[in-house]
Amino acid sequence: MDQLISLCKRRGFIFPGSEIYGGLANAWDFGPLGVALKNNIKRSWWQRFVEERDDMYGLDAALLMNRRVWQASGHESTFSDPLVECKNCHTRIREDQLPEDKKCPSCGKKEFTTPRQFNLMLKTFLGPAEEDANIVYFRPETAQAIFVDFKQIIDTYAPKLPFGIAQIGKAFRNEITPGNFIFRTREFEQMEIEYFIKNTDVWNDSFEMWLKEMNNWMTSIGIDMQKVHNLDVPKEELAHYSKRTVDVEFDFPFGKKELFGIAYRGDFDLQSHQTASGESLEYFDEETKERILPHVIEPSIGVERMLLAILASAYREDPLETTSSEAGEQEKRIWLDLPMRMAPYKAAVFPLLSNKPELISKAQEIRARLQGAWPGFFPIAFDKSGNIGKRYRRQDEIGTPYCFTVDFQTLEDNTVTVRDRNTMQQERISVSEVRKFLEGKMRE
Ligand code: ATP
């Protein structure tokens, strides 16, 4: 984990937030490569589950919602964790996260206060007066907006069941014990789907479909599926409205922990909002001519947890012969085995030497042409600093799959070397083939 954190900082993926002011506990900022990776994850999810399906509707609701939403959903009264405090050193911790030996992680003593329920919603006030009537919450999940806007979607689009509504956005939780880098933070992003089905449908079929869909998607974005485990939450631990919840766990470097969840929530949410708002949220079933409240399957994913799982899946350290021309002074090669669609840069172009203007301008020309071929989503790096070995190291560490080098032969026969990140093998190809080469790799 330390190596991964160090790589993230060194290469501009993730920095500690507010660092020049001494930081802010468990706040992390995503640098240029981190935001590129995050965008690639979100884009891939949106493309697959919204754009490529004709039973899905996208949404981007306001983050601040009427307080009554959280009263109706039960969050105001029950979205809490049991908080205990060590009587010796006053460390506060979630009771259900105490280590097995029940010792305080800070001082090792075993005496705690009796647990009290601590509400996780972050509160603020709208407008100048800090009074009860102006309280609003930063949403602790994106899902509720989907239920609240359900009526808008059915009135506008008259979708046929089953259909889903999907949303990506920020969520906030005043976690008692955040930590493990970006695994548990107080501000994070979620990608959530509410998939509505008829109350008479065999819900487990939809549930299984979503488990499978998520597995396929995770495979496509480079998650090591050997490290993924489904935990069927035991009946006695299920929320009263849920008939089945699966916590999809991942072997993170700090242990097996929840990556995301899929829950069958019945009609609990629509029912609660219908009752509290007084608005009918019923759906008219054309086949049976009945008004029904659909049931729902909810796959709910944290973007940062998925990003951490991708990095943990991709991280590689290889021993290198110190005599190797590529190794420089390092004895090991650190690289990220990211799939091309996730890599922040799809390729890099270098001039072999940094002091030869004719090589630099040829390399810049190739890079500009490649980047222009797929505007927006095909970033190509350019690097002329240090020696070629160091540049390969840098691109390896950020997961760039291919590096093209312009040398003197390029000026004669219009060929470049292409070096493969995974095998470190090089071959010469014609400059006119470079674009086709990358397109082919992108499709693999
Ligand atoms: P946990 O048990 O880890 O607190 P949870 O079961 O409360 O998580 P959900 O409410 O099901 O989580 O939220 C759905 C997903 O949102 C989680 O599976 C996770 O990927 C992400 N998530 C939840 N809380 C956080 C957090 N504090 N930091 C980062 N991601 C989070």
C-alpha cells in the first residue's frame, strides 16, 4: 500500500488535500493523472450502462435537496454508525470496526464508553441564518435523487418496465473512522443505478443479471477478478426491506473489504417518498392495466474504491538487471498494467535526444497528428526530459502502453521504434502505420 501511495503522489495521481496548510485529515486531491483515470472509469461506466443500453436514463440531480427527502428515506433518523470512545486515550472509533481483540488501536486498552448512534450526514445551512428551518444535508448517497425524480422520468418518457435510472455524483459522509488512503473518505463519488422491475417479476433474475454485468464491466476496466469475492449478506443482517444484498469485496492491500454493493430494495424507497410527499409515484402497467409501485435492484459503486482496486490490480514490480540499458540506477521496474482504455495516456512520443531540434519537431508533429485523430479522448504524452531510459520508467509508472521514439533513422526512412510497456520489446514501424497500430491495440 505504501508503494502505491508513494507512486500516486510521485506521479501526480493523488495528493493530500490542503497540503500547504498542513493538510485536512483524509482529504485527497486528484492530480492530472488521477482525474484522467477517474474520468476514464466514469466514462466507461456511463457508456456501458447508460449510452449503450436502451433501457437506461441518465440523471444529474442537485446535490442539495429538500430536507424532507432525508426524513422520508430514513436517513435523518437512522443513517448512523455506533460510536465508542476509548476511556483512556479518547480515540473515537466505530464499534463495528474495533479489531477482533477489542483493543483500542491507539493505546491498546480495552475500556470504551457505551456506544451512541452518530449520524453520518454532513449538515449545513442555506442562506444567512443558521437556524433549524434552514438546515440542509450534503447528500450521503446519490440514489435518493433517483427516487425523487422517478415521476419526472415516467411522465416525460413513459418507459416500459424494466428500466433503470443512473447517476454519477458526489456524496458526503461524516465517517467516524475514515482511512486506508482513498478507501474511506468523507467526500467521495458514487455511480448508482436504480433498476426498476415489476413487482411480479422474478427479481432474482435481474439481480443475477446485474451481478454479471458488473463482473463483465470490472473485467473490462482491468480489475483482477481473482481478488473479487461476493458476500451474500446474511438474512439477519439485511435491512428490513431487502430480500438480498451482495457486498462485492476486493482483496485490497490492507485486507478484504467492500468494493461495492448490489441490493434488492423492494418498493421501500418509492413507497416512503410517495407517503411523505403525498404525490403518487405509481406506474401504470399497460399490460395489466394496473397502477403499481415498481421494485428496485440497486448496484451502487464508489468511484474512488474502484480506482483504488484498479491501481492495486495493475501495480507491478519487476526485478531488473542493473546492467540493462533501460534500468538506469533503479534495480526494479515499477509499472502499471492498465488496460489501454483506462491508461491516462494511450501512448507517448519522444525524440531520442533532447538537444536535436529536428528530432524534437518530428516527434511533436507525430504527437499532434495522433492526438488530433481522436480529439478529446486519446491523450498522447510528449517527453524530452532526461534520457530515454528515464522516460520509459516514467511512462511505465503511469501505465502508458506504448512509447514511440523518433531517432535519426526516422528522418531518413520515416519509421519509429515502438516499445511495448508489458514486454519492453521494441520494433520498428512506419510513421504512417502508427495510428492504425494504436487503433488496433485499442480494439483488442
Ligand atoms: P461501508 O460498509 O464500507 O461503510 P456502505 O455499505 O455503507 O459502505 P453503501 O452505503 O452501500 O456503503 O455505499 C455504496 C458504495 O459507495 C460502497 O460500496 C462504496 O463503494 C462507496 N462508499 C461508501 N462510503 C464510502 C466512503 N466513506 N468513502 C468512499 N467510498 C464510499
